[in-house]
Amino acid sequence: MSRNRERSLDADGRPRIYEPADPSLLSYHRAVWTLSADGEPYGHVACVVGEMVWPRRAPWLWFLVVWPDGRRELPFEDYGPGWYALREIDAGFLDYHLPSATVERRFLWRRVSANKHGAPRRFALEKLSGEVAVRRWDELGLRDEDF
């Protein structure tokens, strides 16, 4: 468990409640942030807001990292009350990893492929404004179904 997650737990090990910067979550839907580290651009992270219906109706955020060469990581989710990824994003950073590589192995008589994450990295984030985010969403070829 990362140190950030340990600090966000109460004495019983349950997530502390986090109040997002935008409690309505509307500003996160189809939002795009730039990823950078040491002043160098590394790609983008995009978000859509959905709704989970089980075990109860609640907002459900999905994020997708897109690298400069167009490769995409697998989408990852976030939801309350912990909002682990969202609390980092609201603070202007994201603890993630460098691009993943596909690794193929043989298992019995089959070939199996899996993603192997790159080295962990803390990225600085900058949220793109409305019109710029819409243009970048299109440039990245994103669709809601990608999440």
C-alpha cells in the first residue's frame, strides 16, 4: 500500500471521506490534463464521469492515460468516499508509472500477454481549459467508450 493511501485511511483502515474540489463532478467529465515531470511533457490523462449502480447508485470516475506516441494505458477507476486518484488530481499531481510494455509468455500450450508497468513516477498535472480540452480530446481520438 502506498504512503498516500496509508495517510488517507482512518484508524480502522477505512478510507477517509474526501470532498472533491467540484462536488458535482461535472467539471471532471471529459476533462483533460497534461502530464509532466521535471518540466518535460509526458502525455495526457483524460476523465469521464459515469454512474455505478451496484451496490448503490454513485458517481464513478474513469481515467485514461495517453502517451505522446498515442499508446494508451488501460483505464482506471475512482469512486468515493476515498477518491484516491481524484484527491491527487485535485492537488495537481498523479502518482502513476511510465509507459507499460506488453510482455508475452508461454503458459502450457498457449501464448499469454500481459502489461508490465514502467517505473513509478510522480507527474505534475495541468488541467486544460474548456475549448482546449475539447480540441485535445478530439486530437487524442478519445471516445467515452474507451473508458
